[in-house]
Amino acid sequence: MALLTRNRLAAKKVAEIGCGAGGVIKALADQMGSSAEFKGYDISPDAIELAAKHRRPGLDYFCEDLLQSPEQNDLLLVIDVIEHIPDYLGFTARCRAKARYKVYHIPLDIHVSSVLRARFVVGRRTVGHLHYFSAESALDTLTDTGHKVIDYMYTDGGVALAQLHPSFRRTLANLPRSLVGLFSKKLSARWFGGYSLLVLAE
């Protein structure tokens, strides 16, 4: 929401592709109130069954492929999706045509620490990441698929995970990340990881 607010972006029709259990678009709908219509799409029946509990006037979920639908929107959310798609370039190019504005959230698995320890493949084995991104390659992916990047910001998933599942080990591991992040999130993401890139594109 902060990225939309600082760019003064208003939308009447908002959709999310690969919405999973529906929490992200619900949270945005809660913040934006009744100013827009919100729809979540996922091809997994199990995901939509979970998302259905959030249904209310102005917020609905559909078990279908949004890219096969004629539906057009003002804003499309693509949150932690492209790293799972075999043809991620083709998928991202097709997303561009579904709304004027797009918000992508892309995990940054490539950083100095992950390369030195060969840890970037962990996401492949645990959560199905097929592609690994740095901030630079994530932004280039959007540019290469015809997007115009308007703005972006780093999100700190490492701290969020430590808060959700606190442990001494996680706290210790997050210390250098947090200290460097106070001065530069870009450098902290490049050296230590634990970040994703949230991008607003047209």
C-alpha cells in the first residue's frame, strides 16, 4: 500500500493473479475500503476454497486463469509468482497486458551470502522457486518484457520471518542484515539476502 500511496495511484478495478489463500488482496481491500472492486484468481481449487472465506461485497475469488480471461483491470498484483513459472518471461509479458498498472513482488534469492554458501537453491527445494533473482535481474526482467518501471522498494522478509518464528539463531543471523539495512537496504539485500523487491510498473 505504501508504494501505491507515494505514487498517488488510485484504481477502481484490482485483480491478483496467483492469489493463493487470498490474504494479500484481502489486506489491500481492507486498506482501500469500498473505493474499488477486488478479485483474486488462482488455478488451484484448494487455494480458492481457502480464499472463499474472505468473500464479501466488492471482494471475490475465482478458480481460473486470469490470463485466459478477457477481464481488464486498472491494477494487477503479481505477488511471489514469477519465480515459480517455467516460462517466466512469457508469463510476465502477458501480465503486462491485463492492467495499466502492475505491482510485482519478487524474492531476491541471489545475494553474496547465498552464492558463497550455495544456498540460493534452497527455495527450489522447499517452496518451488524455479528462477533466482537479484534486484538488478528482477528489474531487467520487467523491462525486457515491455514494462516501464515507475517505482520500487525493498521488503524485509527476513525480519518478518524472525518475528513470526522467533529464535536465537534467526535473531543472530538478522543482526548484520538489520545493521546494514539501517544505512542501505540495497546493500543489505545484495550482501545478506532476506529481501524481496516490490515494483510498481506500467
